[in-house]
Amino acid sequence: MAEPATETEETQEPAEIAALDPVTLPPAANDGSTRYGIEIGSVAKRDELRPLWREYLTKHAALVAGLQPRRVRAPDNRWRLIAGPFANAQDAEGACSLFKRAERPCAATVYAGDAL
């Protein structure tokens, strides 16, 4: 005769686990190892980066929770908003999938640049 299922087995439902867990993000490192980030915006002027980051903090706080902003000037002279760090490229790609579901731009990249 089969044993009855326990209450936890009966009530468990599949849960979607977010790829972005701010608690487990690695600390910033200066050891020369590659850190990964996500590019979440591009602007023409450097002084447009802070308002863009503030927009993320107010309208999309769950997406950027625990992330640190960086600024990078690209070869096309536009300023890129980079957020991170992530331990590996897979984690960065997972975070991008969340941004894309929220219809926000995102591309995995190297976590580099100056603090915003």
C-alpha cells in the first residue's frame, strides 16, 4: 500500500526562480578576473546617465536591486549604462532575460567603466 503524500508534497507548486539574486552577487574585485555586467541603456551625453539610472531605481527597482551602475564611453562616443557585477556570463544573460520580459533593453557585457 502506498504511503499518503505529505502536506508539503500536495501543496507545492512549481515556482519560477529568478536568475537575479542580489544576495549572492559577488563583491567587486580588483584581482584582474573578468566580471560580467549588463548594458541597460545608451545615451548621447554623460549627464543623461544618472537620470536613466534613477528611472530604473524608481520604475524598475526589482530589476536593478543589488546592482551597481557603471558608465562606459563607447567607440561611437555614446555613453553606456552598465549594471552588475555578475559572477559569470550565464548569470548576466539570465538577468537580461528578466529585463527583456519587462521590455527594457539589455545585453550581457563585461562589467567595466567608472562608477556612476
